Amino acid sequence: MSWEVLTMRSAKSFFNGAIARSDLRRYWPVLFLYVGLWLLFLPIPVWNRAAERNPALVNLTELCADTYATAVVLALIFGGIGFLDDFEKVKHKQNLGLTAIQKFLLQLAAAVAFLCLMRFEGMLTPNLYVPFFNTQIVMSWWVYMVFAAFVIVGTVNAVNITDGIDGLAGSVTVPVGLFFTVLAIWWQGYEQLGIYAAALVGGILGFLIYNFHPAKVFMGDTGSLFLGGTVAALAFAYDMPLVLIPVGFVYICETLSDILQVIYFKATHGKRLFKMAPLHHHFELCGWSEVKLVAVFTSVSALCCLAALFGVLNRFHF
């Protein structure tokens, strides 16, 4: 069965029962982006095979290995999904963009395409590095790919949840970007990833001038999904996704507070574990100012990133 048939069948399944025929015009950008995700990644292996036979052609794998364009593209795709969501909200003048299932399937498609490309081109291994213990867990490819897709989608949405008050998501992500920058300085062969991470930090700091409380500019889903995509892409480009547990500790706490709130609310028939979820809103209702919230959460993120740095520095010995 051809890739074209698979893509169209997948897209048809994606929309089946979710969108009425009369509303199809409104949702065509989702279909366009969904199909475009696969059309973006699938030709690369084919092109590379042709490049092996014809030296005049540029091997895209070598380009990705030199510039780590794959990680950048993943972040941009997630940013594109966020933009599509924001565009729908602005266009229809209501706080209803993409549905949860549409957003999830687009994110999953991006994650799977990214992982398949990384594996096909030899930039990914199923050996799961464990920070602090300096050891690896060998997994089968199928288990690893399912795990990795879950981690990418989960990370992106966790960063999105963190973007709830002025400057929070950006400020918390600055130490994460610095963490990956320092690793590139310490380890050989990761220079371009370090440049990418440093550029991320610089971009966030410039943005925070206008996004810090009281915010004049908001990142929306476009910005938060891009940040989440970048953090996830960097973790996999360094081939150590488990490092997201310490460096993304704030993201995880924010997400868990949301999940626990829902579970507790349903289990107790209306009682609440937190005053409001996610976690930053709970502290707001406890009387914390937005400035204090951002300062405390960023400090926690910085401490966790510092701990993670000492937990992975001995991975390579030069």
C-alpha cells in the first residue's frame, strides 16, 4: 500500500464523525497541516537514497546532522499547530480553537514523524540513558517508540499548561535552555545544539521584556507549543529523554496538579484537592502575586536543572 493511500486513509479517519460536512471548510487547515506533516518528513529518506547514487545531490541526513535541523523543524511544527489553534480562536472570536482530539492527533503525527526520521537516519537509539545512575536501559524499538511519542506529546502539553500567567512558561524554560547550552559546552559534538539552546534562551529573555507582568504581549499556544517542542526535541537530540523529569519538574507538577484535581473531583463527587488547577492558580488564590509565582517557579526550575546537570555530566569522558 502506498504512502499516499495511507496518508489519505489516516486523514479520513481523523475527520470521520468529528466534523459535519457543512463545517468542513472551517477545518481544512487541520487536514492540510496533518497531511503536510507526513509530506515534510517522508521524502527525506527517498532523497537520501538518490543522493547516495548521485554525489551531485545534497544528502539531507548530513545537513540535519550538521545543523540539527530536525529538532528545529519539530519545534516549528508544534508552533504551527499552536498557531492554527490560535488562528481558529481569533477568526471565530471565541475561546474555542482546535478540539482536544484534533490537537492530540496532530501532535502525535508530528512526534511519530520526527521519531521515525530520527530512527531511519541513525540519530536515535533505543538505549534509555538514566541520569544520576549513569547507566542505560535497553528497550525494544516498538516499546521505545511508543514511550518516546508519549514523552514528546506529554512534554509539549505540559509546557502549554504552564503558560497560565504572565511570563511563567518563558521564565521556567530559561534554565532548561541554559542546561542544554552548558551540556553542549561540556560535551564534544553538540556545538550546534548548544547554539540552538542558547538562541532559545536569548529569544525568551527578549520576549519576557514584554511578557513579564503586566504583560503587553502573549505567546498563546503558538509560543507555548513551540517551547514544548523545542524542549522535547533537545532532549531527544541529546538522546536522553529521561532528563526531562528533573529539568521539567515544574512542567510535571503543573500537569499532575491538573490530573489529580480532575480525579479527586470525580472520586469525591465535587470536592477539590487544590483551590484551582493547574498549580499556579492554586497559589494565586492563596494570595501569591504573579511576580512572586514566577520568581519561585523559576528558582525551582533552576535548582532542578542544576541538579540534573550534575546528574549527567559524567555520561561522556573526554
